[in-house]
Amino acid sequence: MELSDDITSLKGIGDRTAALFRRVGVCSLWDLLNHIPADYSKFPEPVKVKDIVPKEKTAVRLTIRGTANTLHVKGLSILNVVAEDETGTVLLSWYNMPYLKKILHPGMTKVFCGRADIRRDTLSLTQCQMIDPGEYESFRGQLTPVYHLTKGLTGKTIEKAVRTVLGECCFPEDFLSDEERQKLDMPGLSESFEKIHFPKDMKEAAYARKRLAFNEFYFFIRNVRRLRDSAQKTENAFQIIENALCTRFMETLPYELTNAQKRTYEDIIKDLSSDHAMNRLIQGDVGSGKTVVALLAMLTVAGNGYQAALMAPTEVLAIQHMKNISRAVKGLGIECALLTGGMTEKEKREARKRIEEGQAQIVIGTHALITDLVSFKSLALAITDEQHRFGVGQRKALSDKCNGKMPHVLVMSATPIPRTLAIIIYGDLDISVMDELPKSRLPIKNCVVDRRYRPKAYSFIKDEVAAGHQAYVICPLVEESESSDCENVEDYTCLLREKLGEKVRVGMLHGRMRPKEKDAVMRDFSEGNTDVLVSTTVVEVGVDVPNATVMLIEDAHMFGLSQLHQLRGRIGRGNSQSYCIFMDNSKSREMNERLQIMNSTNDGFKVASEDLKLRGPGDIFGFRQSGELSFRIGDIFTDAKLLQLASDFADSHPFLGEEETDISNEKYGLAYLL
């Protein structure tokens, strides 16, 4: 059994179960090992019925009283039975588990472990585990992995599969020697996976996670350095100089560029006219005006007789860029072309023809721009956001489109990262920081509240919609989860439709929807056909909706501060005052104090700096940071010191050849970082 084998290679996992695994991102056995627990739970000390606390995980020794009965409600089978101890009774319930009726006999005594609740004035345990009292004694104090799940996939199924892989698969030879592991204070590769899934205590889990995060950072940094080395050898095949076209464009702007925009544009001009091809990152806070600078760069290239391409992460955003840029360059004699997957075949053929013949000087689209079907006449500049950062293969594809000549590359990122980390992560790129917002921007008004504020929040959203504005509501989960009480998009959408009434149009968006479905939802929202959009963090990098003035973030304590800032950046883009409501459901003073940073500033770089200070090695669980620089296990803020350690280790060890490096990445399952 190899780690690269499909999940169906495990005994007992057929196509149906494999489909459930794929919903949580697990396709191969390697994916399964990297599906690390979101948290760990302990089997609690047993209590008496009179001491059970509702809403908390409980263990109680009970004796079955009477016979179990089964109800059928809307296709759902519900098995109920009453159990008791000397202090009281509990209603035990299981959904779609009718076979338990043959097991549950009057007089039988077991330890029942689950989440307690009050249902119709009756104390109950639902979907609880049933364990022999003697066996439970051996479980007490042990950690049990809690995985991110989907409907139909249980933690027990994942746990069993992981144990099988750990017991039967051969791991590749560790790239760290025994001496290096001792010096770095890290476990071996197979030991790391065993301890991250089944640790004795939280200290052991953190120790294992340290090694796995180090792996990610190390291989990522190696490939960044390889890109840097190859970029340094690339001569400038397109000597570009500043021209009157940009001057004419700037004269049409209704505002003056900020000093940061001017400084960044000067950096770009120097690169375009230098001896080597440009390979630059524009790192700018949300709303800092990166797109205007990118347009200046494209006009500079067009004024020199060449083509420029802008690649957007989504079709909706590409269409929006097309509308805005076409409007901005009107009267300058510049032709624009749009190419996306959603266009008709006829539209695509016409767009490709205009691109190939050079009629279109500015080309806008999705990643479809670098497919084999597209040929440029004279592509001199490729602009991309970080989600489409060019790897080795993509850069070769670009040079192939330019008769072997490498075009200038410009990457835009709205992730505010402290410069010390940015130098490591973007080691192959020159960096321009845009740390200034246009003076016309109204600061977003923020507040941190708990669930008691919800009725006021709903009323406020309803008032804003009545005034002609729109709102976002962000939830951390797509659907209800056994491992978390956090809000989910599916249930919250139904709740809001009920609370806000029929006149308020509520839409739903999450990452499991098909690309065309997501684009359609975002298009409805951007065109004003939806008033309130309930979404996961997929809107973190998305289309601009200047009419959106409110964002309510549920379970805000589950996100890193930098990610909250990215989400907040979806509002405050128009002329109206905008508001961000951070719902803190943690009941933790520490979490609330952390969220107060969001309340006190709209400066993304300050937020990132504070995030870096506050997040420590103990903060290893919760919802993963999503967005542009997302690792499966590591986190650039939580693990800043580990990132530096991986960088230092990479500096002190000579790189392998390109071919061998690729093999190593595939061997250790880290090719997804390239």
C-alpha cells in the first residue's frame, strides 16, 4: 500500500464513502494523513444525572429502564429509550440507528457519553456513545481526535482509516537525518503523523504539528528560491519606457494618486526598463488602489506596442475588471479583450483571434489565458493576483506564448504581511508595499458584540437594505458539524430568510458549490439582485460591490485577525458609511480582547503585526486561515518563528537539481504548494 494510492484502496471504503471523503478534501492516503484533527476531546469524568450540565459533553453511568421505541419523522428514524441512575432519568436518542433496539435491554448498565441538552423540559443525550463501564475506565483522560466532517462521514470512520494507513503504509525515507532532527527538536516523519492523530496529550500533539508545519515551509521555501534563481537569469526581452499614454490617463482621473501608488509605479517603470525581466509583488492593503497601478503598467506596455494580460481569480471579477478598465481607457485608442470559460464558443474564438492578431492590447480573463488554445502576438506583461501565482510550469507556458521570451510578471496581493515574513515567502519577487489609502475612503465603523446583539444586528441589516444597500453575513462552516457548534451557511441562510422577511432577498455562497453556481451567486449580488449574501470565507478575495455597507461575521473568534481584516475589506468600497459587526461567541475574555484590535483599527499592516504578536504555539487549532497563502498545517502568523527556522535551514543546505527537487516534493506529498 502506497501513500499515493486512492482512498478506495482501503478495505471497507467504496465509491459512496470515498465521495464523502472527497467532500472534506481527502482523495489519496496522503490526503487522509494530512486531514489532521481540528481539535481533541477527552472522555470526561462520569457524573450523576443531577449534576449534568446542558450543552456540555457529559459521561454518565445509566441503567436502561423499559423498552426502546422507534419513531419515523419525515424519513428520519429516531430511536428513544429512558435510562436512569439513583439521582434522575435521561432520555437517550439516536437518529437512523434502528439496529440499536436489539442491543438496548431493560436493566442493562453502560456509560453513555455525549452532549447533554434539554428537549421539551426533558434532559436528553442524543447520538451518544455507549461504552462498558470497565472499558470506559481505560479511556478516561485519553485524547480522541475530532475531525472536520461532512454529513454521512463520521469521526470513527476517519479514525479507523488513519490507523490502517499508519499501520500498513511504508513512509519515504526522512529527508532529515537523526542529527538534524535532534538539533531542530523534531520527531521523525511517520512518528509525526502518528502523534498528530493520536497523541497522549496536547504537548505531544504540538510537537508533532511542529514537524509537519516545518515540512510545508521548508519545501515551499526551496521552490521559492528555485524560482528566484531562475528569474535572476532571465534577461529583459521587452525593454519598456514610460510614455505619454499614461500621462493622458492620469489626467482623466478624478483624484490624485497617493504617494504609495506613485512610488510603486516608479518601481515598475525601473523594472520594465532594466536588464532583467520584472518579477515584482505589489503588496497593498484592501482598497489601497493596486488595480489603478496595474492599469498604469498595462498602459505603459501598450504604449510601447506590446500586449498586457490581467488574470483574475474568478469569472465575475474578470468581467468587472473588463467593464471598469474598458471605461477607464475609453478615448485613449486602446482595445481590450475578455476571455473566460463562461463565454460561448463563438465569443471565445473571436476573443482568441483578436488576441493572436494583436488587435487587443489589454487582455483580461481567468486562468484560461494561459491554456494552449490562446496565443499572443506580443505579450510583454502578465499581471496576476496571488491565487494564480506563476510556478515553473506556468512561466514556461508564458514564455512559449512569446516565442521563448519571458514576459514581465507582476503579482498583486491584498494580504498584509510583516516585511520580515514577506521577504521569506516572496523570496523570488521584488516587493513594493502600498501602505496608504486614498483620502476619499470613509473609515469602516466596527463593533465587537456577543449573541445577545443579534436582534439589533438583524434590524440594522434590514434598515440598510431598506435604504438601498446590501450586506454580507460570514459563517465559518458550510453545514452543521458534529465537531463544532459554530454557525454554518446552510442553516443560517434559512434563519435569515425567516428573520428578515420575504422582502429581503437572501443568497447563499460556499466553496463546495460548482464554479458556475458561485459565479452566478456573486453576479446576482454584484448586480443588486440579492440583498444579503450568507457566505463562508470564499468572498475573502472576490468581486467589488460598492453598494455593500454591512458585514456581520459570526464566530469571529474562530478566525485569525488578518483573515478578519481581509473579509472586512469586502465593504467600505463605496461612498456610503460602512459597518463591520464581529460576533464573538467564545465567552472568552482573551478572545474578546483580541477582537478589540479589529475594533480599534482599519490598518491591515497594524492588524497583521498585532496578530503576529498575539498568536502563539498554543493557538494550533481552530479554523484554518484561508485565502492566498494557505497551508494545510502551518500558518505564517502562528508559526512565524518556525517559518524563519525553515528558511535558515534551507539557506544552510544546498538545493538539489530541479528534476530531483520535483521528485522530492512529490515523494513527500508537498507538490500542492508549487
